[in-house]
Amino acid sequence: MKIDKGDMVFLLGKNGAGKSTLFLHFNGIYEPDEGEVFIDGELLKYDKNSLIKARQKVGIVFQNPDDQLFASTVEEDVAFGPLNIGLSQEETEKRVNNALKVVGMEGFNKKPPHHLSGGQKKRVAIAGILAMNPDIMILDEPTSGLDPNGASKILKLLKDLNKRDMTIVISSHDVDLVPIYANKVFIIDQGKIIDEGTPEEVFDDIELIRDSNLRLPRITHLFEILDKEDHIDFKNIYPLTISKARKLIKDKLK
């Protein structure tokens, strides 16, 4: 599995396929029984100094923010990482304020995390990773448990970070998000990557998608149904490929 700098990647797979387990190898939380992890071409080692260095480059946001937030205030939580790697109080405070501003949580510094909504907790968890100035952010089901509006705000935030050259890797069950946001997709099943490519390439293999207990994005499924209608010459009336559909949606979101 290779992820290039600046990618916006989605990892798709059914429950138990291995998404979360794979993610926990990306910055050394898990050590593999076999195989190797490379970050910027450098082999990941598992001594203390190597892990600190890796976790400054690769930050992981867990599916449940309550597994990540533990301090008594928002600012203490976001400050934990920078202080833990020996940054000064002044530099840490600067990073905390900047990270909270980026995620839209300015003014929440003194709030207890357990008083926040689900979407707010997700934002604070992301801020805690941003405060480490990582090159790569890994997010496990970042929209789970959020209403559509909250999920949209989180994905817009991640897209904005990606535009600033941060590499974003997301696991998600919401395949409808993939054609809009991803430039690369991996399918995992039983701990193995079984397909990869652009959203157009991956979702064009309808049989593999369904064999993996996934579904097509709704917009793709709609075009598939219309294309099968005998009385509609779909390709001549409106030759909207997945690629064109994705572009139309992106243009609408701008």
C-alpha cells in the first residue's frame, strides 16, 4: 500500500476487514508481525526516539473521540502532544490557539471536553493532532455518530487541510463521500488490500464492490439503473460517467 504526499485517500471495507488495525500500524501504535512501514522513504523503527519522530509526522484520530480526549479542559488536551515532545509553554500555547482556530473551536479553550457535542469533540481531537504539525493525518471513521451537517463540516475541514498539502487518509463506511472528496481509494478485505485506484476506477468494478459487502455511491447506482433501462438511450441522452458526475458535484461544492 503506497500513499503519496498530498493524497486524499479513502480506505473502504466491511466491519472487521482490518481498517482500524492497519491504521494503528501507520505510526507505530502496533508493530507488525511481518512486513514493514516506511514514512518518507524511511523504515519505521520501534525505539522511543523513532516512535516520537514518526508520531510527529503521522497523527491518528480515533473513531471515538472519547478514546482520545482525557484532560479537564480543551486547551490542556490539545497541548498534551506538544508538551510531551518538549516544546516550550509559549510555543505550545501558540500551537494550541492556532489548531483550535483551524478547526473552528476558538473560545472553547477552558471548556471541559465532556461537555461538548459529538462534532465538537471530533474537532478537538483533530486539533490535538494538528498541534503536532503532522505531514499526514489518519482518521478512523471521522463522520461516525454525526448528523449530516456535522459530517459535512468535518469533511470540509479535512479537504481544506488537504489543500494545504497535508496528506489525509480516511476510513469510512459512507461511500457517498468518496467520489466527492477522494483522489485515491483502497479496498481492504480480510486484512488484504484487494483493489486500489481513483474513485472512477474502483467503483467501475461493480462486482468487486458488492463481493466486498460494500455498495456503490448512490449517484453511481442511479446512473447504473438508468443505463439498464431499455427505453432510455442513456449514453446518448446524457453521457454522465462517474468521472463527470464527480466533477459536477465538486463544482457545486465550490
